[in-house]
Amino acid sequence: MNMKFILNKKDYLEYRKGMNNTVEILDIAVYSERNKGTGTNLLKMLENEDLGHIYAFTRESNELAQGFYKKNGFRGTLLPNFYPDESAIVYIKS
């Protein structure tokens, strides 16, 4: 079952829980002002849950997402040819 945290009626983080308290971030969207900590605040809401590992996938070309995950303490691993047209990076935070 997908779950969602919503801020400001616009910004949200959608995720699903897996086995052993793991979580996969499915989507994170900030439609209000960027670089104001909104995405990080959404992530903090998720981290307040009783969790093990948090996983997030992004396209190798999505430099904005890569910077966000790195800034928030995630480690990335390249997944070659994950998408039909591009590689992906899986970010993990324990």
C-alpha cells in the first residue's frame, strides 16, 4: 500500500513499506519554493517512522535528485541499464 506525506497542499513524499521495516521512496515533489528545505522536511517526516533502510531510485541523468539524496546522507550505487533507455542510481540510507 502506498502512503503519502503532504505539506502545503502541494509538496509531497510518496512511499511504500517493505519487509523488515524497509521503505522505498516512490516520488518526492516540491512545487513550492525550492532550496528552502521542503524536500528535507518531507524526508525527516519519513525518518520519524520506525524504519530500517530507506531506498530511492532515480535516473542517472537526474542530477537534482542525486544532489538531494547525497545531501541527505544517502549512498548511491549505479544500476546499469535499469531503464530501457538509461541507467539508474539506487540511493540507500540506513
